Amino acid sequence: MTELGIRLLVGDRAPYLPQDGTRFLMDALQRGGARAALRLATLAALGAHVKQSWNDAVALLLIAAERGWSMTFSMG
């Protein structure tokens, strides 16, 4: 569900249907998807296809972390 949502958001090997993509991500979030929470956090921070809200973005990042999502970044 998350993968399809992401594809629809950007039109990657799927039609460009960002509202449908967002709905798929919301459904995946409700079903426990950590990656969906991360993607929705980005959308909330930007105000892209959802209401812009830093509070929601941070809450979604926390949900992603609680569900086990982690990324490492290299600064150089």
C-alpha cells in the first residue's frame, strides 16, 4: 500500500494521482506502516497534498521511529 501510494504521488510507473497516493499512505499509516508515516511527515512539513503542519510532521516522524524506521545520514 505504501509503495503504491508513493508511486501515485510522483507518477513513477503509475499515473500521477497525488490525492489517491496520499489516501493510500494514510491507509498504510493506519495499518502500522512506518515508511508511510515517514512519507506523510514530509508531505505535512511541506504542505503538499495535505494541510501544512510542523506539529503533524514531527508527530509522524515520531510514529515512524516508534515503528522501527531508521535512516542514517552521512555528512561528508
